[in-house]
Amino acid sequence: MSKQTHAFQAEVKQILHLVTHSLYSNKEIFLRELVSNASDACDKLRYEALDHPELYEDAPNLEVRVFFDAEAKTLTIRDNGIGMSAEEAAAHLGTIAKSGTRDFMAKLSGDQKKDANLIGQFGVGFYSGFIVADRITVESRRAGLPADQAMRWSSEGTGEYELEAIARAERGTDVILHLRDEEAEFLSTWRLKAIISKYSDHISLPILMKQETWDAEAAKQVVTDEWETVNKAAALWARSKSEVTDAEYQDFYKQISYDSEPPLAYTHNRVEGRSEYTQLLYIPKKAPMDLWNRDKRGGVKLYVKRVFIMDDAEALMPAYLRFVKGVIDSADLPLNVSRELLQESRDVKAIREGSTKRVLGMLESLADSDSAEDKAKYADFWKEFGAVLKEGVGEDFANRERLSKLLRFASTHADEGVSLADYVARMKEGQEAIYVITADSLAAAKNSPQLEIFRKKGIEVLLLTDRVDEWLLSHLHEFEGRMLQSVAKGAVDLGQLQDEEEKKKAEEVAETFKPVLERLKEALKGRAKDVRVTTRLVDSPACVVVEEGDMSAHLARLLKQAGQAAPDAQPILEVNPEHALVKRLADDPRFDDLAQILFDQALLAEGGQLDDPAGYVQRVTRLLAPAA
């Protein structure tokens, strides 16, 4: 066959432009695609040779070689796989999205399909070479054809390609990239090794490159004729768990996470069924510095048939588990043409759900363990990642119950590590609700005047101090049939924990105190929504609360700090009629000043800020002046 010029199909020029300028996120991915295609070609030969062993000819060892010529500015990816005939080259290289692999898979049936799960997708990966090359030459001979029936395909990636017959002794394919002047970085052994290590380290056949050595006379590194394997050629996660040591698991974690510490826990599983995939997932010991950076992508590494696809497969792990590291290797996950972005599908959903349950299972095994070591591990995990895990209560309805059992809090009975189950087990007889309070810090929560009656009666209150806790409470309303109730919302109702005599006395005091309440309401008009007596206070003269169902003052502050709008809802002032300061109000000529100070102090004790600090100082000064 003499040299012939053919036109690509009509849409090729447009799609080539898309592939080379838009489809890939970085240039180096071209090598991943071409090495992956070379591996596919070797896998095809392996399967065809099951019935026709003569296809191996005199080269039974399958491999991929990568080498370059710095003077000629060419980079070559060579495989000794199935190769192509001239007709196959015209069909597969002249037509975008024409997949030789897909045609091959269509010929398989029954158990062979399952056996062929190592064969990758071909797609348009070949054309990614035009990202760095202004011309690509392909020389190939199909296994089984004579040496004089090889072919050469060549194109500049515009609208045409050339095809001609050549002689080639070896079966397989050479993809020769004629690099642009500005792509000289890919004429470097070190650079190519780094890319192969990143993307193709676990391809199951050897990838060979020529060794470099130091030439003292020339004072530089020179390429030798000796070949070395530059990938590990064995996927750790594809091996049986019994074959992998704990040290190997830990080393692999450090390799993919760049963490110097070993992981807190890990799980390695093969999932079979409608969706088949392998997962190797790790929980780190320490939170990364960028854990709260919303622009930082999170997720596990995704492989399809051991071919690296992407570093942060966000679709396979929910955002609240963004700290999880590891690998998911799918046998048949659908990808888009660039292999970079997942197409949403039932398979993606199944993997995400399965991986989420596996991680939650790891955490449950630590949290529920009788081992003091495991419990200590979970306590360490909670300090590092507890605030992130809380996000899941609002984001993952299906696992809300499991997540609620993993939550840990401080309380008036313990500074940390209190689970909702622990709290319920310690509830007093007759107690109906789980009491909580949110605050900016543990000290502010502990010293809140709203806790006084609970402390007096020995009722435990959970102290929530993470910024995410308000979000948590908006989605977690009950646990095992017990409602979560904020002690800073609504009138205090201790139900059966308050005896009839206490209730009767409170009603009598409220009636007697009505005139003072009316004066307080007038003095605080525009600042307080209401003023009422309360039984929740023991030592403090007053506190502020909000109505049940209103936004808490703590959440309003968080929103304002984040630059978001928050309603200017007025709080309710609750006063302690048994306190000496409150008792003297009625007869004090400085009633208005005392009323404002009482309100301001209640705001400060709750963690709020004063709208008029100078006015507060002036009023306190006026009260102190006679004593001076």
C-alpha cells in the first residue's frame, strides 16, 4: 500500500480542538492515556492468545516501553500487544470515539466478559497526544500478520491523516509524539518517571525506561541502553488481604496521603454484585491544615481497572467524609470521554453509599469497642474530625441515626466524650427531654446562668461549642424518642422534675411581681420582646432567652460574623425574683438605669455584644458614684 491521505470524519476537527484545549485539566495526562492504551493492547493480546497462543510469536513477555530522543524532540510509547492492521488503524484512529476495545468486548460473551475486566476503555484518549505534539506517528503490526503488512499512520491533528504500508519485525505499536518546542519538559527521564509513578504505577505489566547515569567527563546525566522497570506493576488493593502486611498498608497510606503518621484505621474490601469495585480506605490520625477550606477538593483516588483516573473523586465520598484517604478501583464505572469526570449513574451512587457505610462501620467499631485502646483512638478521631462528621447529620438523611450515635459532646457532667446514648442512660427518672445549650466556648457554656436550675437539680446538659452545632440542632431533633431541647429557648419546663409545690410558688411569685414586670417592660421597650419571672435562675439576677422556634442569639452572631443577614429578633428578659438586686428594683429611684444594666449584664453573660457599650459604662458609673 502506497502512502494515502484520508480525511477524518466531519466532526473530528472540532472534537480534536476540544480534546487538546478543553478536555484535560493538565498536559501530563496525555502520558497516562497513551500508557493506558498500550496496557489495553497487551491485555487484548493476552485474551486472544488464550485460544491462539501463536499470537505471542517469539515475545511472550508483555510490556510497555517509554523513551525519548532529545535531539529529534520525539517521545515514544511502545507496546508489544495486539497491534493494528491498516484497516484497524483507519477505523480506530480515523474516527473519534471509535473504540477498538469496545468492539473487542462486544465479541465476548458469558464468563469471558467477567474474565476480561482488565481491559480498559479506549475512547478518545489517543488524541490527547496532540496536547503536547504537533504531529503524531503510529507504527504498528497486528499480531499474527507477516512483517511486511505493518502500517504507519501519521497526522498533525487537523483535518487529515496519512496511512502507508511499512515493514516491521516486531508486533505491537509505537506511538511517536513529535513534541512542540515549548514541551521540552517531557524530554526528561525524571519528569516522565514522575508522571508514570503518579498515574500508572499500578498497571499490572512492567513499564520500562532507559536508565540514566552520570557522565563525569561531560558533567551531566546521560541515557544508557539499559532498561529498568519504573512502575511497581502490582496494585496493592488488588491483592488478597492475607497477602498484604500491616506495614505495607501503612506505607501505601503514607504514599497517597503525604502523611508522616500512620493511619488511625483502614479497611480493605472487594465488593461484588451489580457494581463491582475494590475499596481501600483510610482514616487519618490528624486533620490536614486545609480541612475547612471550602475550595479544596476532597475525595479518594479513583481507578478503573487499575488505571488511575483522578485524585479527588468527590462523587464517591460525601463531603462530610472529606478527610478519608484511599483508593476505589471499579471494574465498570462509566466515565466521560476524558476519563476525568464521572457521569452520574446508579453505579456511582452505589459506590458512594457502600463506601460511606464502610467508613461509618470503621468508626463504629472504634467507638463501640470494649478495648480502651480503640476508645482512645475514637476520642482522638473526634477531637480532629468531630466537627466535620457533624455536617453529615444534615447532609446524609439515610445515615442520620448511625451518625447520631457517633456524636460526642461535653456536658455539665463531663468535659468531653459524652454520647447521646450515655446521656439517655443517665437521665433522671421523669426526665423527658435531652437538654442542650450552644455557646462560643466551653467556659461560656459552663457558666451560663441558664444552667443554674439544672445544676441545682443535678440534671445533665450537653454543652455544644462547635460552630457547626447550630446546624446540627436544626436537623437532629430527637434521639431514641427523646426530644433535644435548648435551655436557652422558651420558658423552662422541667416537667415531672419540678414538683407541684415549686410550680405553685412560682405562680404566686409571678402574680406578686406583676407591677415590677410592667415597669421593666416599659423601661426596656425596643430592646426586650418581653419580661417575665423565671424558675431557671438560682444565683443570677437575670438572663436572656428567645422564643421556642426563633433563631438563637448564638446562631445570629455566627451568621453576622460570616457576613450573612440575621434577623434582629428581640430577646426575652427573664428575672429571678428571689435575687437581692431584683427585689430592690421596685423601691429604687434609679429604676431605669438598673433595668438597662440588668438587661446588658444578661446579654453579656449569654455571650452577646452591647449596642451601646458607652451607655452601659455611664450607667454603672452613676450607680457607683455615691459609694465613692
